[in-house]
Amino acid sequence: MKHPTSHIFGFTPESLAEWCTARSMPPFRAKQILDWVYAKGVVDPEAMSNLSKRERETLRNEISFLSGDVLAHQHASDDTQKLLVQWTDGDDRPVSTAPEAGTLALPVLGQHVEPDTRRQTECVMIPTDDRRTACISSQVGCPVGCRFCASGLSGLDGNLSAGRIVEQVWRLSRLLRDADPIGRVTNVVFMGMGEPLSNLAGVVPAVRTIAAPWGLGISARRITISTVGLPKAIEKLAEQLDLPITLALSLHAPTDEIRRQLIPWAEYTTIDELLDACRKWFHQTGREITLEYTLLRGINDRPQHAKQLAELAQTLRANVNLIRYNEVDGLEFKRPRTEDVREFQMVLQAARVNAHIRASRGRDIAAACGQLRHEHQNV
């Protein structure tokens, strides 16, 4: 059986109207189809009752609605939920390590995964009192190879297309709908597997669909893209994306020496160069930067590190998000002590830096980036 070559989540109203016209369907069908998918949560063409039998059959034969299979669904005691998705071949644009149009060519570090490796990514739903946050992936694996992260342990297998990125948010939203008919995703963070800025060809159109009124309708101000950061990549994102999203820089160290020990990509740039790019981001977009800082016991969580971080944060409009490390089997890094985390925050606040400690969620289901995939592949 021939696989569909298009993905419903990769269409815009305009491109779907052109698709319909080419198949002798009235162009207004595009709006009806997208309404079924996004507003009603329906991805079975047979249930789209205002389409003719022929039109439903055409959709079924030529468009993929769900491009991946859920291999695992975990539900934590704090209501965090995590999906492990395996992406199928044949539909949409297959994942590939070859550069796509508009994709930045960045160095790939770590062990390369052969094309026949199972193509699995993770996405997580994180509920709190006032928000429902979807944490999604932009790549299969990760090219960065941060020493403390499970995402890059097997290297990079390829990029996710815009449709597959959007599908993750749709799937997580569906989890909420199943529990509560009015439940919906309120926030989206690109903090799952992969480096978003090395897949701009997928990430930028996905963000537009996530924020579009005809799409998932999530305010761009509630969308965060997290990056290890290369200066030119940050500038390129600011040029391509005119939506008021938040940029989060995964800093994780207050000095170049420590950062290069933790993040191989840090060999290609300096903290000063990154912060200069962040200042340009603020000048162009008017949006403050979030500095993400994962605390690793005895490595970057000492008071002197906090003082050094405060000096950096004071040079730009930024908030600091402190993240307590979730330990990964096979890696040597340890979770910081609670008292050390609080002292670290107090040093920052004493320097008048806006610093928050991110609540740890889903620890009993391996909710940190790449952990479920890592554990599943090692069973």
C-alpha cells in the first residue's frame, strides 16, 4: 500500500486550499477540514460528515493524519504525562540528517545513529494550577551531546518536519480533552529532544501553526524556544519569526571553561558572544531572554558560581530559571541538594536578578529530556 505523502499538520489554510483545488474539491473544504482537526480534534476522515464520500476517500488515501505511533504512555503521580512516539516512514517528509532548506548547518557531535534505527521522540504534558504546558521535541535525538543529558546519548538521527512537531502538541492536547472536554494546552516549550535552532525549517512554520487562530490557537507569548545557542542562529530566528515568542538560552555554566566541559558545542562560541546575540534579540523583538541553568551537584552549583552568573545576568534583560538536575542512568552527574539550590537562588536575588527555581515534575516517569527513549531502547 502506498503511504500518503502529505501530513495534515503541515498544511496552512492556503496550501490546503490549493491541494483541494488540484483534486477538484472546492477550496472552502480546506477551512472545514482544518476545523475538524484543530477545533473538534477529529483526525479520521470518515468522521468528517460535511465532506462527500469521494472527498473523504481522497483525504484518507493522500494525507497522513497521525504520522507516529505511541510506543509508551506514562502518567506520573503529579499528573505529568509523557508519550514516546515512533515516527513511521513514507508519510510527510521523512526524518533525515541531510540539511533542509532554511536549516542551519551545525556540527553534529556524539555517535551517529544509522538510518534504520527506530525513530523515537518524546513529548510531555506538564500541568500546574494555572497552565497546561506541552514540552515538545524538534529532532530525533540531538546533535549537541550535552554531557549530562539523555537526549544526545545516541547522537542525531534527523529533523522533525513542521507537521510532526505540531502533531506532538495536538496529541498532548488530546490527552487533556479525553480527561476534560474543555481542557486545552496553554503553553508550549521547545525543550524536548533536539536543538530547535538547527531545524529552523521545521520549527518556524510549526510555531506559526501552533499560534495561528485556525491552528492550535496558543498565544505566541506562551511559546518558548530553548537553545544551547549559536549567535548567528539566534539572529536568524529573530529575522524569520516575527511572533512574540520567548527565547530561552541553555547557559548551564557561568564561565566558558565550565561550559565547555558540559556542552561540546560551547567550543564554537563564547558566553560573551551568546549574550551579545541575546541583546540583539531583545533590541529587535523587545522580548526578555530566559537563562536556563541546570544545577549539577558540586560542578556548577556553588555560591561562587551564583555570583558569576549574577554578573552575566545583569548585563542584559533576562530572567534566570534554575533547574534541578534529574539523574540519568549511566551518567555520573548528581542532583543538587535542596539547601544548595536555595542558597544559589538567594545569591542571585541579592544581586537583584529575577531567579526562579523550576518545580521538578514527573520524576517517577523519567520525564527529563530523552530519559524514556533511553530507557526504552535499553530494555
